[in-house]
Amino acid sequence: MVTLLPADKYVVVNKTMLTDKERKNVVSLYEPIIGYAAVSLYFTLWRDLDRLEIVSLDYTHHHLMSLLKSDLETIKEARKSLESVGLIKTYFKQDNNNSYVYELYSPLSPKEFFNHPIFSVVLYNNLGKNEYELLKMEFQEYKIDLKEYEDITCTMDENFKSSSLACFNAYGRQQIGFTMQDQVDFDLLFSSIPKGILKERSVNKKLKELINNLTFIYNLDTLKMTELIRLVINEKGYIDKEELRKTARKYYQYNNNGKLPTLVYRTQPEYLKNPVGDHSKRGKIIGVFENTSPYDFLKSKYKGANPTSRDLKLLEMLLIDLNLKPAVVNVLIDYVLKKNDNKLNQAFVETIAGQWKRMNIETAEDAMNVAEKEHKKYSKKITNPKVDKTVEPVWFNEKLESENMSVEDEEELANILDKYK
């Protein structure tokens, strides 16, 4: 443990481009998570930079104490908060007078922040639904429909005969990723499990990431996570990952009146929604996929009853593990239920979800298009007329644009659009 002293020196190094826009992002998006003390420290370190905003002079921590009117312990905790969300990185050198280097990094853009699977959830929990939605509206980007336009933007190689791009990279905006290292004390966790019960070689990077994610999403501490892990070690000495997910979820629901983490209640991010104004049947269906949370969409398939724990586990896997967007998950649910006789078969869902993730499908429209394309490929392979054709979702192009839709399809379409009115 390093003891911070007033005489300890520090220097600030700028690793990014800091503007008033970044200042607003820090105050609006990060302060509700890390608190005003951490934000004040960030801006004070920013102020310490020279006129070119590259590097600061040498200062002592007494300088910070005077400016912030805070004790060293408060400053140290504020620094840790900044480190945990990727706004600063700290380096330490021990000497007669200990020295620190504080590297400043940019905050995430609003689009990146609201799309982040952890930051957005924490902000939602700290602000509450109403404040969170107001903040999202404040940062909402205006989107113009460019479908009928042609991109005639001139590229660099068309305009310049020769150029080195090294200079652009040298001054580019840098960010460091969100770290989850402090969520779990792995030394304590694994030392609390009796030797011989858990095989050490089973503990890899992916397993640690899962434990960290579950710890954060379900608001657990190291000791509670240790208890849950001990319950799911199988006879071969391996941690059953699926059982760990299920056990963590049940524990969370038990302590939160049956509620689930807010990820399953989120709707499509604004920047990934279709432009407003498409009043066609297909446009309205896309609107349903975009403005309904996966939980509510799945619940509607249950005719208003609560989905089973097995199906909720699938939702969590799609949203948390694969980080699929909510509207894409809704399209996937609707597609699989139609293709698979109203059953959410896990292997089938995972196969399609994995493909869509690799294709970087992020919007409802793209998901619908690729689903239709895959269905056409599958239909062409079926040559036996005795084989029943797979039931299609009502949003498939041919059925949606048909003048003579069946009564069942008309009713299903009306039910889907009813949620959008």
C-alpha cells in the first residue's frame, strides 16, 4: 500500500484532445457515477496543463489539497474513481520524494456511453428512469434519411497524390478501456475455496471476465460471489458457467423483489433507430422492435404472462454476453419463434445470434433483411413438396406487401402494431 504524502510530486500528461464538449460529457454522464470530487480532480489536473495542453509543470500534492480544499484521502479516492472509468491512468515511482505521472484521457462520446453495457446501466440505476431518459434526449443526435442520396465525398487518395498519415495518428484522440479489475479480489476468492475442490487450470481469462461481469451486473461482493461459485463447482472440479449465471440471477431477483438487471428492460439506442417519418407497415413494425424492450417483447409473446427463467437466461446471454442491441434481439426472438414452432431453442438462437454478431448487425432493419435473406436460401433447398414450408414472420417483404394477406397474418400484424400506437 503506497502512502500518499503532501510533498509527493506529480506531473500531468495529456493523452487526448480536451474540449468544452468533453467537459460537458464528464459533468453530465460521468459525475452521477463517480461523484463531484472525482470530477473536480479531473478538471483541476486538466487546469494544471501548460498552455499547449501537453504536459504540466512539476507540482506537489499539497498544491491539489489547496485548490480542492480536500484532504489527501479524499483526493486519493477521487483519483481511484477516475481510474476505474478510464479517465486517468496513474504511474508511480518511489524515491526520496515519491513521484506520480497522471495521464488524462477523453471521456466516451454520448453515443458510446449510452451504448456501453455497463456505464449505461450504472447511470440508469443512479439517476432513475425519468432523469436517464431526459439525459438521453439531451444528447440525441438528429438523423437524416440519406437513402435517396449518393455519397460523393472525395477521399484522401483522390485529392492528394502522396501523403504520410503518421501525423494524424500522432495527435489522434486516445481512450483507455473500462477496467473491471477491482470488482473481484480473485486472490481472496480462490483462497476461500478449499484446495482440491476447484481445478486451477480451469480458471482462465474468459472465466474471470464472466465472474467480473456477473459481480458488477448483479451488484455482488467478493465473498458473496465466492459462495455462489462454491455452489456451482461440478464433480470434475470445474465451474459450471451456466449454473453460475442462473444462481447469480436468482440471488439478484430474490433480493430485488423478482426484478431483473436493467439491461433486459432497455430499448434500442436512439442513434441506431430508423429516421422518424416512415409510416409504412414495415416502418411501423421496425418502430415496435426499436421501442420495445426485449423483456416486454418476449412477455407479449407469452400473452402478457411472465417469461420462463430459461427464456430470460437466453435474453441475458444475448444482451450481456454477446452485447446484441435490443431491437436486434427482438427481431431474433420473433424470427426464431416463427421458424421453430413457437419454441426458443437455445442452440438455434445461439447459432443465429453468433452469425449476426459476426456480421455486426446493430439495427432492426438490418436484422430483418438478413433474416429474410437466410430464409430464402433455406427455402430454395427444400425441393420435396410434401415437406411443410416454415411459417414466416409477418414482416417478411413478400407477405407484408401482399394485397391478400391471410386473416391470421392480418391479426398478427395488428397485434404487433398495437404496441406502437
